[in-house]
Amino acid sequence: METSTDVLICGAGAAGLTLAIDLSRRGIRFHLIDQLPGPFAGSRGKGIQPRTQEIFEDLGVLDRAVAAGGPYPAVLEYAVDGRASDSEALVAPQAASIAEPYRMPLMVPQFLTEAILRERLCELGAAPAFSTELIDFASTAEGVRAVLKTTEGERVVLARYLVGADGGRSFVRKALGIDFPGESLGVRALVADVRLQGLDRRYWHRFGRKTADALAICPLAGTDLFQLQGPIPLEGEIDLSTAGLEALTRQRTGRADITISAVTWVSAYSMSARLAARYRNGRTFLIGDAAHVHPPTGGQGLNTSVQDAYNLGWKLAAVIGGAPEALLDTYEEERRPIARDMLGLSTRLLDGHKRGDNRRGREVQQLDLGYTDSSLAFASSARSQGPVAGARAPDAALMRASGQRVRLFDLLAGPHWTLIGFHTEPGSVAPRAHLHQHRLGERGDLVDHEGGFAETYRLAPGDWLLIRPDGYIGALVPGEDMPMLERYLQRVGLAASASG
């Protein structure tokens, strides 16, 4: 049996689900498959960073994630004699602002995050196909011919594009022959989700922080589980049974009163840092762990994977809708440097962790990441103040002409581009599909009632601010350079219609 679709997504983890949600809300046909028999049951990733919280707000899942999870707990450090003392917070408290509404990480175990994303996808009319394995694929003139193995036998899917979101051992990446260079980091660790009695759930408990027998025991927000994390010998078998983990916990904590009644998920793994040599091969793309793997320090992995999907989704939809194919080249151009730097950050944080330094700064929040060097970042002149083309668009407080307060993020929410004219003439830019236009100034539909937008963006009268569907500034154009703005809009598939 043969079926056709626009996009075949291989892998229904956080990256694949995010891409599926983004394509679904844009009306793009897709198949989302995963070879596992059901959803992933563990909490390999549990931190949702501020930038990803902004993305989740746009996708309609942030409030659910907040309700399902919670803040990171305070840390208790245990001395060799068993005495406990408060430790420096993993992340120093930081107040939210109008421009940055989310400043603290949110703890949501991965299996809950993915359940929330699946629920949102279901609302949009789709669901993953589990027990469905990609076993072969080949490029054709029209796209990719993929052979799937299912419980009912083999089937063929003809897709315009294939996306490998199938993890660090990616079948898609290996089948394409894409190199995955990097290094092993000489660290092997275990991570386990357990039901544990004997420790206060208000704290993240750390034992033997600077030793080879270190063990961290963290209550998993939104559950009755704890997560165990600790180094293990590079060689040899580790008893990962309930009894084995309880014995290891008692040995490393020196506490006979700690009991483990169940293990819901456990993994022993060797840490490495690797980055795919390419993110694209013709009509096939890599996202998430299929494109980059790294140590878990800093909580960057799931977040970077979600943001890969968020970058690729609107570009696939635009090209399927008629935008130039070259737009897809900007996915690797923008996302691979982000992953390269993230690998360096995670590795540096791992080195600090070995020295007993677990502090996390602004660099893990991912709010400062952007695409200022991208070919999609256009400004007709250099700026000395305010955000630049390619940077994340800060939030701002505005008022509708009707008198209702509104956030800039409210106006950005959805799959469209947003064009804001600052004291511009009405009718300067022809209306077109997938572009929402707003104007501040005389007879504009928006009012900068508190002056915060002007203070944040530092636009001059006559300037146009174009914000991409993923919340980054695409172009900053003064009124006298309108032909340049028009060429940019055409490049990204936003040409005016004949009737516009």
C-alpha cells in the first residue's frame, strides 16, 4: 500500500511532536511515526528553559506545562558525616520583565512534556503512529520514498520531505552517511526515575558532590517520583534493579532509612559531545538528538531540540506553500551554529560540575540566542541601540485602538509573520496572506500607551519591523527603503497577490 504526504517525521519525541504541531496548525499534511510501541516513559530531560517557555506559549501548551510541573527545588548538600546544609541555588532567582516574561527554568519531566504535546497535537487532529519503523528510504524526483514496518506489515509513504527526529542513534542520519564527529567525554552515568521514601520532597539532595560516588536525588515536579543521577564506572555491569538501585543509594548516601519501592525508568549511558556534519541532505533534514548529542548539564538538550523543530516548521510550510526552495538552506545555516555553541556550553558546565560548581547563569536560558549572522537577517543600516535583525523579538505592553491592553507576544502568536509600522503611512505595504500588519502612531491600530515599545525597540518614525513566525526579527527597514522590504517579503514567500 502506498500513501502520500508532505512531510514524514521519523521520531515522536519532543522535537518530532513540536514539528508536527507546527505543521498541523499551518495545514500541512504529515505522518509522525515512532518505532517504540508507545510513548517514552522517562525523564531524561526535565528542564524547560525560558526561551522554550515562550515557544510553548505560542504553541498553546505553556499553561499546561506549568500546571503539570513546578519550579526547581532548593538544594541540600550533605557532608561526609551526613550533615545537611543549604547550597547555593542551582539558578539564582531572576524576576520576569515585560520584555522577558519568563526568566526561570520550569521543571517538567520529559514524559509529561511529551504527553502535553501529544494532547495538543490531538486537538489539532493528529497523533503519532507508534510501532512504526522506518526501514528504508530513497530520494525521488518528487521527494522521498520511505518504507515503513508496521504491526500490519510493510507500507510505503511518498513524502515531499523527510525529517529525522529519531535520536542520537538516528537511522536517518546513518542511512544518509552523514558524519557525526565529536568525542567521548570519559563520563558514564546512571539516571533513574524511582519511587523513594526517606527524603524530603522539598529539596534536591546532593551527596558526595566532588567524588566518584556522588549521587543527586531530585523530586520530579508533578509526580510522586524522584530522579537519581550519579557517575558510574566506565566499565562493567551495574545492577539497575529496584534492589540494586536501593543498595547503591544507601551506599552512596550512608542512609539506611532510604527505601526504593519501584523503578519506572532507568538508563546507564556514556556521555559524549557530537554534532552532525550536515543538517540537510536534499529533501531530508535532521533535528534534535539526531543532529546533536551532549552531556545533560545545563538542561539544554530538549530545549535545543524543540527550537530546531520550531525553526524548521515554518520554513517547510512556506516552501510547500510556494516560497523559494532556497529558504530551507537557512535551517542548517541558523541552527547548526547554535548547537555547536550549546555543545561547548554543556561541556564547560560538565567540567564545572566535576569541580563541584553547579551554578547556572543567563547563558542557559537561551534568550540571547539568535540568528544575527543569518542570511535571513536584514537591516538596511547598522543599529547602535535596540534589538537587531536576527535577534529574538522582546515582548512589549501595548494597547489596541479599542482601548484593550495586549502584549506584543499576543499579536505574534500563531503561524503568521508580523509587520509593525512605527509612525508609518497607511497602505504602504500591500496586504497579503500569512502577514499580519499593525501600525503605531496616528490612526494606527496599536497604541504605545506606556512608551515601553518605543523604549525597547528604538525605532525611528517611518521604520518597519518585520518579525518572523518563530519570534525573531527578520528585517528592520526605514520607509525610504520599501523596495528592499518588498524583495525580502518575496524571498520568504510573502509576495503580494495580484488583487492585493
